[in-house]
Amino acid sequence: METIVVGAAIIENGRLLAAQRADPPELKGGWEFPGGKVDPGESDHDALVRECAEELGVKIAVGRRVGGEWPLSSGSVLRVWVATIVSGVPEPLEHLALRWLGQEELYDVPWLPGDLPIVRAVQRLLNGS
Ligand code: 9L3
Ligand code: MG
């Protein structure tokens, strides 16, 4: 079965949270929407909330979906939702670093190739189009 990966476009004060991957070696240093694989029997929503708690130490509220299924090079697909932080301050518990990117800074980090088109979609969404 195709692997489903979920990701969060966490927005606060008009800025987007980007996370720098620590592993595997071929992805290390690239920037992504935090998230991860959906466990067997787990809903996408629950997986997204769980991953954000594990990776960032925050509780999120899940908002609208960003596009449909975004293909990843691994053959899995990424499903992304806009999210907001309900409690906690994000920390890089499993990433190398975190950054809040303003509108003018969205492309200042080397996004993973699979995540880059999603940044454009989030940008359109932030612009209200
Ligand atoms: N992946 C790509 N972009 C993302 C996320 C959350 C994940 N925004 C890719 C990296 C891994 C796979 O999906 O190859 C599973 O992610 P994780 O469970 O290792 O975070
Ligand atoms: Mg992850």
C-alpha cells in the first residue's frame, strides 16, 4: 500500500514554520513542513497532531487542506494542512533547526524538492487567492 505522509503548514502572525531535517543523510539539511508517516489504523488528522507533538512539542489545531496529494520522490504521497499552535512553543526536538519565515523569506531556505511546490501553494493561500 502507498505510504501516506502528513505535513503541517503552521502559520502564526503571517509567518510559516519551516523545519530542517536531520535525517536520512540524503535529506539532511533540507527544509520541510513538519510531519511524518501515518501509522496503520490512524487518521490523517491524528497523525498530524501526533507528529507535531513529537517533533515540535506543540499542540496544533488543524485547519484547511493545502492542495491534494503531493508526490514524494520515495513514491509516497504528502498531504498537507494549514495549522495553528494552540499551546507550546515549537522546539526542534527531531530537526536540526526551525525557522519562522515571513512572506519575503519563504524561499530563503533550501526546501526539499517535494515540499517546494507546496510552499507556493501556501503562499497563494496566505495571499488570499
Ligand atoms: N517527507 C517529505 N516532506 C515532508 C515530510 C513530513 C516528510 N514535509 C518525507 C521524508 C521521508 C518520509 O516523507 O522520506 C517520511 O517522513 P518522516 O516520517 O521521516 O518525517
Ligand atoms: Mg517527520
